[in-house]
Amino acid sequence: MSRRSAWARPIISGLGFSDVGRRLGRSRYQLTVDAILAAVDDAGLQLADIDGIACFPSSAVELNPGFNGPDLYEVMDGLGLEVNWHLGTSQGPAQFMSVIAAATAVSAGLCRHAVVFRTTTEASAQGAGGRGGLGTQGTQTEGVLSSLLASGAVSPANWTAFYLRRHMHEYGTTREHLGAIAVTERAYAALNPRAVLRSVMTMDDYLDARVISSPLCLFDCDLPVDGSVAIVVSAPETAADVRHSATIEAVGTAMRHRPYWEHWPDLTSMATHDAAEHMWSQTDLRPGDVDVAQIYDAFSPFVIFWLEALGFCGRGEGGFFVEGGKNIGPGGCLPTNTWGGQLSGGRLHGWGFLAEALHQLWGSADARQVDGTEVVVVGVGGGASASSMLLTRGS
Amino acid sequence: MTLPIDGYEALGVRPMIEPEMEAFWEAAARGELVVEQCDACGLHVFPLRGVCRRCRGRSMSLVVVEPPAILYSYTVNHHPWAPGMEPYPLGIVEGPGLDGIRFVGLLAGFDGELEIGQPVGFAFHKSSAIGGLTRLHFTPWERR
């Protein structure tokens, strides 16, 4: 197990959003500029203070339409940034690879204030035709998804369904357990003006929803949106200069198994487990110290896998932990995805969780606020890559 | 559910074939499922790599995987990725003694309930979706 000796506990000093919605009709470039300028303002900084920038993914071939944001260099050019550090990357520990890389650069003193953004225009790019399988853009796919795609399993819904079916088979997880996640998150979304789906969902609504890939139904799948989210990662010694701060206490980036959905040793665990273990190895805080959880839910079973991976319950107990929403809902022992998750808040590809973690720590979560929040865990990724971060309230 | 392969041969995305994987697709065209096996330590390796991740050996042999494999999990896809698609089942299988390697494919000809742990046989079909390559799918296993 690695022992971290040089992590300087960088801070997140600003958060910014563009508009978030379905088919906004604005370019990915303009959404990105909106979010970055808002984040820099939120930190109380000027663009001239920004000397680092990162994003995920990079300008690689798109997995599906609207997945990639704008080109990193074009963003740097549009904002006139002069940087000491920059990185645009597609392969790494899931959706926070960019945040963690920036935090590492800040921690090492390579830069002082790094902006990190994630932009998606999947709703506009899909258009009226709706969601397609992966790889429809390209004529050939390479890499760790290519065997899956070549076999006829063209959607992550299929791959996730394999995992969920196995988890049900081994541990007795039920559709009602998954339904509790969907229903609870929809209830939270009703309190979030930025959420895209806010009407009431009952368990009957969930159980009657059309099947996407059994056992997954429509309400187990997240909703593509257009939007951009940006943060500023800053050196800890700047805490007095910025408007507010949240400390990046620990991060988990480990991947200790084969990076393939189909060859993962056991389909009842994922890279979530490696990342969570790595994160906990680098802090004295423990699951019992966590006030609020923000957990990737591109498909609802990921919440169950993350809860088990993070140690909030035992292996195989995740379904029973979320049953009825009593633990994860308002007033529960572990309020989870208090913004509505990607199931109801929209598919901001992990970044909605980071934003809500910051709102909870900064006391700006309005009607969703969990009083006294001091420690939030954020976990992103499903399948063979994952990352997690433990964030604490700054000074 | 019985599923003819006709019509679902159009489902999939063409893989870029690295030099190491050419032998796999050539074997599939002959109706054989192959993996690598390390000549030094015996580890089975897939995708084909030319290197053993356990002992770093560089001498690998192709071995044919014989059915039955065991159904490890499955799903029935309902969402129509193209207009007019009917539901179809997909399976993920593992072979006994294959060091954790699993294969994914369409399940063809399965009537009644699918059951984790049931044995499956192999069959192959040409797929226009993957540039005319021949790929594996799974069939009910008839005990001989």
C-alpha cells in the first residue's frame, strides 16, 4: 500500500457552472467559457491568477456524440491563459483524473491556481433520435472496449446489466433496491433548481418503467444533458486570498486488476474497490466520519457498488443499505446524491457530484443542505476505472 | 426466448485489429475460439498479447477453447439501438481453467429461462457490423 508523504492538501477554491439542460443550443466552447469564468469569479480570483489548466477527456475520438468537450488548447487560447502546467487526457482513473492531476501539480508546486473543467453536449448531439450504443461515430474501435463492442454488446447498459445480474444472483439484491436509489434521488432533485427531472417518481413508476437491458430499466439510466462545470484547484497557502475553500484530504486512483469490464475478477466488484481502498489508505479519516456521499450513478447499480467499496456497508449488503431510502435519503445516516444524481440531475459525467460536495461543504446547498457537513466523499467511475476523493470543509 | 442470429449480425462495432489479434480473428473465421497460453508458466492470456503478465514470458502458444463454457451472467437488451429491433439476449461466459478470461456474445436459440451456471456451446457467424469478420456467439449446450 502506498504511503503518501508529500500531499500538500490542495484546496478547491471556486466552482462554476454553465447553464445545464437538454439541448441548450449553445456550443461546447461557449458553455466551457461560461463555467470557467464563473469558477474563477467564485474563487475571488482573476484570469491572470490562473496558471494551470486540465480537462478530461481530451481531443481523442469521441466515444459517443457530444462526449468530449472542446479542445484544451483552444480553450487556453480563447481565455488568453499563460500557464505553468496543463494537461488534457483521456486515459486515467475515471472522470476525476483531471482534478487529481491538477491537484498533484498544485501539491508539487508546479502551479498555484489550476482551473479544471468538464463539458458535455450529449443531449444536443443525440438530437431527437435518442441514445445510441457506443462507437457509432467511428468506423473502428480500439482499446479495452473493442471486444465488447465487436461482440454485439454495444452499450454500457448491457455491461452494467451483467454486473447487476451477478450481484442479484450472489447477494439477493432486488429491483426494489435499485428503485429506492432512483426514487430517493428524484426526491432530492425536486429541491435542486438545476436538476433536469424534478417530478415525483414513485416505486410503482420505477417498477413499471420500460426495460433497457434487463434488469436495468429506464430509471436506472442517467439522462444526457448539455453543460459545463469548472473548478479552481489552488495551493493551500492561498486559502486566505480566495473566497472559500474545500480541502482535498485524500484521493484514490488505484487500479489493481485487468482494465476490462469482462475480465474483472468478479462481476460483483469494480475498480471502485481499488480506488476506495487507496483513498482510505491515505487519511486517518474513516467511513464513519463521512457526513454526505456523492456517488456516480450513470447506472443505479454503481451506487451499490460504491457504497460497498467505500466501506459504508459490507460486501453484498449495498442493496439492503439503500432499501427504502432510509439511510441515503434526507435525515438518513448517509445522505447520498443530494442533488438528484445523474439519474435526475443530469449526466454531467461525475462533475455534478463534485459540485454538490462543494455546495454541502460551503453551506450553499439551500433546501438540500445537510447541516454540519464537514466531510464528503465523492466517487466516480463504473467498470474498470474509478477514482474517489475525500473533501473536507476548509477554513 | 429463441433468437435467430439473422438480423442481429448487424449489431456491433468493428474493432481495429492489432497485429497480435490477427490470429484470433483468423481462427474465428475457421470456427475456432483461441486464446494464448504461456509456454513457461501456463497462464492463459486474452486478448492475445505476445507476453505473459504473470511471468513476463514472451513465448506463447495458441490454444483452442472447447465448449462448453459456463454462463456467468446475462442480460436481455430491450432498447432498440436501431429502429425496429426486437429484444435479444447477451451472455458473458467463462471457460473452466481459463484463468479468469470471459467472452461476451449473443445468445441464440435459448428457449425458456436463462440460468447463471448453465453450460453453453459455441457457434460463429459473419457480421456485417464488424466489417464482415466472423465472431462467436453462444448456443444451448447439448450433452453428448
